[in-house]
Amino acid sequence: MFQNSGLPPYLIVVGMLVLYLFLGCVMDSLAMILITIPIFWPIVAALDFGLQAVDIKLWFGILTLMVVEIGLITPPVGLNVFVINSLAKDVPMIDTFRGVVPFLISDMVRLTLVAAFPIMSLILPRLIGG
């Protein structure tokens, strides 16, 4: 269905990544991965990104883990932010979320670069794997 939709493959992946951000507000990382990967992976595997199948697996896995962890600090709920705030009882929640914003911005830049240039996530495994 997604192959025949006419949407660019990267737009479909971006939609999946945005969904992970929303899920990260209300779910833990393992639950998100276990629920979504059986649905998302066959879709991604069927799309043409101009990469070999092994590279697509690695690239999508890295993207997924990155965005799942970003989702866990994304306002308004961000479960990890609540954990951090419970450790610093004298800091108001709004200050904790303000403190997370620079990390969110840098994570979004990093995620954008890895999504736009898959080779960034594949260089080291290629060097190690031969």
C-alpha cells in the first residue's frame, strides 16, 4: 500500500519517526519498539532508498533507537524528564523541561543528519565489518 501511495520513501520514514516522538511521551522504549517494529519494518524493507538490504536494516535500526530515546524526553510528558525531576525535588518541572530543550535541539539536528545522509550511520560498521 505504501509503495503504491506515490509518497517518497523518506516522507514515509519521517512519518514513522514523528509517530515515535508522540509515542515516547506516553510509553517506554521497549514497548514502543516491540509494538511498532513488526509493523514498520516490512514497510521500510519494501521501499527503495538506494541502499543494500543490510544497510537499510542498520540505518533504520539506528534511526528508530535515536528517535525512541528522543521521544522519552519530549514535552509535554517525556517519561525520562519525570524521572530526572523526581531526583531533583527542589527544581520545578518547567525548569527541568527548559533544561532539556538544548538537548532536544541537538538531538533533532543529529537525527536529521543521520536520516538525510544514511552513510553517516554506516561508516563505522563498514570499517569494522570489512
